[in-house]
Amino acid sequence: MLKLFNIILLSAIISFNTFANSPLIPLKHFTQMPMVSNPSISPDGNNIAVILNQGGFTKVAIIPFKNSREMTVVVELGEEKYRIEEIYWANNNKILVSVTQPYKMKSGRYRITHLYSANIDGSNTLELRKRNVKTHMSNDPAAYYNSSPHLLSLLVGQPDHILITMSDPRDMNYSSVFKVNVNDGTFKKFLPNTLRIVEWGVTKTGDVLLAIGADRDLNVDTRYIYTRKTSDDDWVLIKTREPYISDTFKVVLFEPESNSIIVISDYTPNKGDIVKESLWRYDIVTGSYSELLGKAPGDYDVTGAISKRTGMLTEVIGYKYNDGFERFVYFDKENSLLASEISNVFSKNNLVANLYDWDIKKNHFIFSTVSDSKPTQYYLFDKATKKLKPWYSQYPYLSKADLPKVQPFDFKARDGMLLHGYLTLPKNVENPPVILYPHGGPFARDTQSFDTFVQMFASRGYAVLQVNFRGSTGYGKKYKTSGYMQWGKKMQTDLLDAMQWLKETGQANVNNACVVGSSYGGYAALVAGFQTPKLFKCIISVAGISNMRSQISHWERFGQENYVDNVVSNTPYEMKRVSPMSHASEFTAPVLLIHGKADISVSYYQSEAMYDALIRARKDVELELFQYGTHQLNDAVNRAKAMVMIEGFLTKHLN
């Protein structure tokens, strides 16, 4: 029994039955999108709103907290074109749903945002879009795209109204603030944009008293942070942030009562300390970081603040970091103790548990659990009955499968830098073939947490090698910035050094290997195709870059010249040297290219150009384009197609 709440574990709470020596897990169990995601408790605690994936359809459902067998679908989208991004509670009886769809304009590909309000019984579903935007996307695409609304704030004491941001021609198409009635969809201009504002910030009460403006030169990434004491005061410039020069400064919340801003920054007060992102309070009067609110252990970065609407206020109540698994840290002693006690219960079964959500009065709670070999499972805790019971698993068919552990490892690169990664070895396979699986980004990271692609590979008998090469995030500033200017260079040799580490440990057969990657990982896979043509038996690139010059033009077109100049490189010689398309003749391994035509991050032309270059060089190559596929292929239809193709390609080329 636990000390604080005397929590009663229902008999069905934790089921760890596995199918020892079971037959091959059907591929369809891996190809599905998560059955449930983003669960959110209503303010009164009576209902849970959740994104539900069933087959090729994505839905928003309302499920009573005390009866998970009842379900009301309030929004339903079909097939792969639309994607539900977020759900919010406007009040106890109405939810807001953010939906995006792919959209093509002359300047490139985008995603348009739609915002809907709906009653929890499924009635009165309404799209919140300005009525005077009458031009159809076919005759004025830019106007339709610019009218996309984004939720900014739920107004305290006004349950029927919200604040949204939206481009306005009267403000040079910069972001302006509108007040919207969620019942009838009427819009009213709330706050004009006179300072080239690209991001607005709110206070605990939802007041818009902070703004972040852009430079007059659209190709400069400098940002200007403004605040004001009240909505009647003028804006005052309080800080200028220059990327790649000044401290990072990610605004979380403005507190006018203390004249300070809560931010995530890599500011480091003591020389010699590890430079990493932490949660700080920034004092506006003194222009200094006045209080350290939270930092992660070791060299880990704080990855985000935890904000929560408590009663009439939205407050920062904790922070997150990732040490392989996502960890939540709460400032409130009651939340912290409850989270710790629940975590201890599940840790006995090697599960990482986090306090996920709760109602205003803290009577009803959602917990999430996950491990390297168990998908996310949600649990409900009722404070009145002190009962903790299982709710839904994201992948119910995989939750009882006997899947392998994901093992963290460290190794030294050829220049002596200490790097981190993960190795997943298949069950009951001696000297397994290897899949080198570099992550995207490149400024992102792999984690130890459950991953359907990793587990699919392992279930087919492959060892999976994931490398947090230099440039990966979460390990502090030095780890990340050591990847600057290293596309196709040290970030690439880090992957090879991990393969050498694996060879020396003798845990898998590195002479029987393929490289598979998505986004930057797809680029890295293609680079391996010409830099180390004999090392891999096949190359699979999903949404990968093949022509760096073309991709740089894309970044520059969207005002990311500073990113190019400081992070990538921009000399013709360097770009050609690390562009796979320029080295098609050097490929020897067969190549599979997969790309979504609705990808707004990396154009599918990159894969088409690579395909054409390999065909001209008379190489073995296949290309598959998905009409509505996104950069992540994160819909059930395209995800299933891609995974089937990847499995078949690996089966064909690995022994």
C-alpha cells in the first residue's frame, strides 16, 4: 500500500503475459497508427477527449472517465489527406480540434490549419474561420492559406470565447490576434500587429502581454521580445535574441506581477559548467536570469515546460527532460509525490510511468506507462475510490508481444568524442544481420522508448543500430553544435564508428547490413551509398535529401539563411561533395526511395532527382511516391504501404 493515497491496484491493472516462442508477429500490428493519443481530461473531470485511429480513419472521441466502454465520436476524417494535430477543452461541454491538410502554392507546399469547435455529444460541429474570407483556394491560394487560425489562449471567465492568431492583410500578413465565439464562429479583431510580430505570448490569465517580432530583413533570424504591463500600455523591447550568438531564449510564460518571463535557455552562470538548456526566470528590469526553476541531471537538456490550466489560471507546474525515456518533474509536492508513488509501482515491471493529465480539482488523473519493449499504455486514477485501472494501449496487439529490449551504449568516435546510441538485438537469432537506422533532424535524437519501426525490424530478425551522432539534441550545447557544418562529414563517420563498435563487440554481423533512414536519416543512408558503397547491401531513404544545393535554396526561400550559414555550409564545392545525387555512379547497393508528395519539409523532387540520377547511371533503384504522404508519413494508409515495402526490400537483400 502506498503512503499518500493508499492506491488500490485493480486485479487487471498490469498484464505482462507474453507469447514465448510465438510465431512471427503479423506486420499489420506494426503498421497501424497509435489507437489512442493525446488524451485530455475535461476541466470537471467527467470526460476524456482523445484522438482515435481506426483503420484508415482518424477521429476525435469523447469517453466518460468512469465508463470507458461508452464513446461518442465528434469529428471523423477519412484516409490520408487530413491529420488531426491537437484537441483542447474550450469548456466542459465543448472541445476544439486542430486539423491540417496538405496544400500546394506557387511558392511551395504547405499545410493549412483548420480549427473546429464541437459539442461533446457530437452536435454543432463548426469550423472557426473568418466569414469574409470568401475566396476559394483555387482562385486565391495565398488568401486561403493566410486565413488559417491557430489557438492562442482560452480566456479566463469567458468559456464561450477564445483567442486565435491569424495572418491579416491589414497587418502586412503578419500574425494578428482575433477573439472568436466558439458557439457561432464570429470573429472580432482583438489586437493588431504593428511590430512584425511572428509569435504572441500570454500570461497566467490568458492576457496577451508578450510578443516576439521579426527583423525587417526577412532573411535574418534575429528576434525581438516585447512586453507590456497591461493591454493599455505600449510595447517595450526587453531583449534581442540573435541565433547562434546569444543564449537560447524560448519563451514559456510572461508574469507581469513579477515583471519576469519564464524561459528555457542554455544560459550558464558559472564558467566550466555544462552548457545545457534549463528552465529559468528572466527578470525584465535587470535584464538577467534571476532564478533557476529546473534543470535536468547530468548533461541532459530540459526539453520542455509543463503548463497546466489550474482553476482560472494557466501556470508552469514543471518541466520535462529525456534520459532515454521522457521524464516529468513537478514543482507541486502533491503531484510530485503521487507521480513518484505510481512510478515506483510500475518500475517493478520495468515500465516508466508519468503523471499525464488531471482535472481542475485534482480528483481524476491519467497516467502513461511505456518501456523499450512495451508501447504506451494509459491508466486512470480516481482519487475518491483510490483505484488505478487500465485504460487504452496505443498498440494493443503489441502490448503483450514478446519484444526485445533496447540497450543503451556509449562509444568513442575516431576523433575521441564520446557518443551515445541504442542497440536492439532480435530474440533467438545468432549473429543477426544489421540495420543501421540513423534518425532524422539531424538536430533531434533517438530514445530508448518503444518504437514500432525498431521493433518491426527486430521482429524480422535484424539487429537495429541507432546512433545519436554529434549534432543530436538533448545532451547539451556542445554535443549539438559539434554537428554544425558536418553534413556528410563527421556526422556520417560517427555512424561508421558505431558500426565498428558493433563489429568489435561481436553482437551482430556487420558484413550483412543495410542502412535505413528518414529525413536527415534518409540523406545519411544515401551518403552511405556513395561514401561507403561496399559496406551495405541495400539503401532505403524515406523523404531523404539528395541535392544539398536545392535544399539550401528551399531553406533560404523560407528565411533560414542564418541556419544555412551557421549550421549547414553554403559553398558550391562543399554542397556537391556531400550531395548523393552528384555521386550516383559510385553506388553499388540497390536503393529504395520513398517520399510523400505532400512533404513540406523536403520536396519529393529530391527523391525523383535521385531516382533519375541512379537510372542514368544504370543502378538498381526503386521509387514510390505517395499522393498525400507527409514528411513523417504519419497516417495509417501511407505508413502501412511504406512499412510493407521496406520489409520486402530488406527480405530481398539481407541474408
